[in-house]
Amino acid sequence: MNFANRVLSIQSKKTTRRLMDYLREDELDAIFDATDQSVPQGRRRDYALLLFLARTRARVSEAIGVNVGDLQLQRPSCVLIRGKGSKERMVPLAKEDIVPVIRTLIQERGVTADSQSPVFVATGVRHPKNDELVNSDARAKLSSASMAVIYCTIMS
């Protein structure tokens, strides 16, 4: 019993939790402007993905798991997002800028609205640092490694 009391008397370590930082609208605009949308495949996809992440507050893993059939692009626009632990949530696409961008991205690929194809697909881009092919199948779902390539490309 004496040992249990000694253990219970140990003070817990008090730490301060840092508040999560968010990007301001002007910082987001700078990131969006850094994407080269004149290149049809990858860069327009990069812009759409970054815009999707910013507007829906989805995690990267959630965003790359979104299929075309999960989108409702007519008013009221929304997307079904599957999160951790198989939890699903409907997220409104309230900002006016995201729906036309996503619609264009899907139309360029010729995918039907009820398709189970991923919205954000790999384009067979090469990593800018080591020239490794990130994903050679242009129909494959975008991977987290591809996100690193997008980030390196935009930030360089």
C-alpha cells in the first residue's frame, strides 16, 4: 500500500500545448499563385488539390481518397470525406472558386460524375530532386509521396 501511495503522489508533468497555426488568406493565395496552371495535367491538378485542402480542411490522406462519385457539384455543393476510423462526413464546398476547378479537372479526364475513379490522380511526374518516377500509372490514386513532389515543385 505504501508503494501505491508513493506512485500516486508523483506529480504529472505540466506542459503547455501550442495552438495550431493556420494560414492566412494572403498566404494561401501566395501558395495558389505558385502553381503553374498553364501545364495541363499535373499543375492544374496541384492547384485543384491545394484549393480542395484549403477549402475543405481535409487531411491529405482524406483528400487523395475522394472519388468522383463522392462529389456533388450542383448546389448545394458538397463532398463525402472518409476520415480516420472509417468515419464519414459531408463537407460543404461553400466557396465559389472550388467547384469550377474540380469540375474542369474531372472533365479534362473524361470521367463520368458517378464514377468511382479518384479525383486526384497521379500524372507520372518525376521527382525534381532525384528524377525518380513517383507514379507511372496516370490513372492511379495520388499518393502521399506525390504530395511531397507537389510541395517541392511549388516551393522551389
